[in-house]
Amino acid sequence: MESIDNSEISEWYRDKTVFLTGGTGFMGKVLVEKLLRSCPVKKIFLLMRPKANNDINQRIDDMLNYKLFDKLKANRPEFFQKLHPVRGDITHEGLGLSEEDEKTLAQEVEVIFHVAATINFQEPIRVAVSMNMLGTKRVVNLAKKMTKLKALVHVSTAYCNCHLQETYEELYPAPIEPGRLIQLTEWFEDDVLENITPQLVSPRPNTYTFTKALAEHILVNDAEGRIPFSIIRPSIVCGAWREPEPGWVDNMYAFTGLLVGMGKGVLRTLYIKQGIKLDFVPVDVPINLMIVAAYNTATKKFATSTNVPIYCCSTGYQQPLTIEGLNDLLKDTVRVIPQEHPIWFPDGSAKTNKTLHTIHLYIANVLPAYIADFFYKILGKKQIAVKMCYRMMKAINALEYFMLRDWTFHNENVQGLWASLSPADRQMFHFNVGDLDWAQYIDRYQRGCKKFILKESTSDEALERAHKNMNKMLWLHRILQFALMYCAWYLVSSDISVTCLSTLFNELIKWFTLYPLENMDDHSSMSSLPALPEEGFINS
């Protein structure tokens, strides 16, 4: 366990009572683990809603079964007694709290972390407003009743102003008066709201970024001068860099889908724009920043450059990574750390032409996936290729907007806050992305995908077996390439080539007419798939 003797920030948290929304999400779980491990808090109240047959106590037990809590279980299991689930829901008035729970929170809570939000890019505007905007308003209303409150940390997103190519750590004008949008969702029926949503959110791409921008204004308007608060804007949140365990991840969102798709040999083409800087951040970076920001909000030891304390938690400004650089790192790591039982040898290419990318996608991804499942069925094995292929394609489609555009997120406040910390606090709550080695991180991320997502061993023996299997796949891959080249030569050199190519072209036209890429969600093969990758790429 970490020694907190010399950490001023850890000492500040001693015997503090914390209230957390979104505690069972990706970021929420990492925040809970870090608070328990590094901060001697008194209590952590977790706002939770019961699900299906699980009450809130069962949900706590389920959450603690994740491997990121293993170290605490082994060394300090008594720390879990600090967790106190509170029945509630951010979509309900008063957060759905009972009078007794509301009174307890009002009397005891000193620090709030508001992490809960819907992160589905395609969420209907009514739902996005209820969760992202009204949820924030309800948290602020509760905070106003707290007699001991010292800090409220609100998690936004670096992409809330994504219509701007360059953004600073400041509050930008609201695209619409928040109260007016809330009224629209109360007055209009769902079909009317659906029709006007594109005009409402423009020039932003979706309801997520639109409502997160407005949530910041609700917080500032309702809390400024009354509640001490800070806003954290993380970019795309991915697997852990240093803690709680390097590479830890619990979902297939964002770049996790790329790693798994390439490693399994499913992802064989990627549509890119050359020179684009990607911006994604390991989950432990914003978590440590949030903890430090709460401390600074209360102590005011570091003054931000703007009146509204906003911290942009991103990597592109300090440690940029281009799309070509990521592609090279991904190709290297999936071969150095191969996955077990890949569908095919991991080989592919990045393309700057959308048409070529789409053709390659169907020929090299969709068609082979159906062929693979056909043979799996004959062999009596589980048919997974088509399912994995479409999950991967949906993940890439949802990421595409953010992979084809270049942003500059200034983070001077983050750098200034880091510079103000003591060596002990820097070691305990590390969030300086200037130290990030992308090659090392992608290596850890790949190992994390194998261990936590695919449940595969990362031991030397297991990797050696995987390498042997990968070599077999390489031979099969080269043989198939040679056979296809021979077939192509034969067609071109034979008298029937023109007829064959004409027939093939007509069949391709029929295929694209029946199954256009943009209508992929309507494909019959998708009916049984979970709606994973349209959610949660920015901060899950």
C-alpha cells in the first residue's frame, strides 16, 4: 500500500466525507479505488440506482469483484467499510433521495465528485438533457444544502466545444439558454424533438457534446459565488497508464476496440486523415487530477488563469500522437503481444480514401467474417467472427468524427496546478502527461486488453504459445494472398476475364445497395448484438 505520510493532499482528505455520482462507471470505479487507497477519507457515499434484480448493496458487491480492487482486498479489506451506497437516480427530482438520506448528505458531505452522465452519442435529446443537464442542476441544488461542503468537482469533456479547432480552459458562450432547452423538452413530443435535434445541436456533432457544454453553464450559473467548484474536461478516456494496475480497462469502448479488433485479425482497414493529432488520456490521469482539483478548490493554493476554474485533461497539447504514429504502434504491439486464437493474422492498412476504405472493409472484414463463421459452424465451434466484426465496425464508426479532426486543447491550468505540487504529492497523484511514453503505454494497454477484456494470460509461456499460433496464421495468410494473386492474374489473362469482372462488379453494386455501411445498424446480423460502441468513448 502507498505511504501517505508526506502527502499534504492525502492528509487534507483525512476524515473527509465524499459524495460520488457515477461511481459504478469506468472512471467512477477508478476514483473509488484511488480514494480508498491513497486518501484516508471517513466515508464515501455512492449514489446508486437498483438494477433489475440487484439492490444497491448487491451492486456494490458486484463492483468490488473487479480486479482493480484486488490489492485493497488483499492488504486493507477493512477500507471497504467506508463505502455507503445511497439509493437514488440523477434523472429524478431531488436525485430520488429519501428525506433521511438527503438530510444525512446535507449534514456530512464535504467533497462532491459529479461523474454521472449519459455518454451515448446518439442519445435522444430529452434523455441527454435529463441526465447531463438536469442531473447537474439537481446535484448543485443538493450541494447548496450541504453545510460542510468544501469542493464540488464536475466532470465535463474536452469535446464540449468541439466545433472550435482550438480551445482554452475557459467557459465559452452557451449555444442556447439552458432553461430554454429544458422547456423545449417539456413542451414537445419525442418525434418533434427528434426532427429538430440536428438543428439544435449544430455545429456540434451529437447530443452528448451539446448537453455537456450546457451543463457547464448550469453549474456556473447556479453555483458561482455560492459553492466552491471546479470543472474537469477529459478527452477520450482509455485504459490505465500507471494505476491501479497498468493497462486496466473494463470495457470495449474507444481505442480498446481498436486494440482488440487488430489483435484478433478482424480490423484490417482504418480510415484516417494524415497528420491528425489524436487526443486520448489514460484513466488514472483525470482521476488524480480530480482529487487534486478538489483539494485546490478548497485551499486555493493555485489560482487558475480564468475566473471559472476549468482544467482540460488531455494529451495532444503536451504529448501529441499522430494517427500514423498510433497505427504503427498498434501494428507492432499486436504482433509482439499476440492474442490467443485470432480470427486471422493481424495485418491491415490505413487509408485516406473513404471509397477504398469501404470496399476494403467489406472484402477484407465482412465477407471473411461470414466465411469464418461458416467453417466454425461446420466444426461445431462458437460462431463469433460476424459478431466481433460488426461490434468493431460500430466502434470505429462512433470514433470516426474524433479521429478525422484535429483539435488543440490548451491546458495551462493543468500544468500550473502540477507545478504547484510538492514532490510527495506529485508521486502520489501523478497527472503530468508530459512524462507519458506512448510506446510503453500502448504496450501496457495491449496487455491490459488481453488480461482484463479477453481474460487471456500474459505470462511468458502463454505469449510463446500465442506467437507459435501467430506464425501458423502468417503462413496461411501468405498462402491465401498468393492464391488470390494467381486468381487475379488468371482472370485478367483469360478470355472470360471481361465477363467475370463485369459480373463481379454487378454483384458488388447489389451488395452495397442492400447493405450500405451507413445503415449497418439495420442489418439483420446486428439484431442480437449489444449496443456497445455507440456509447462511452469520451469519458465512460
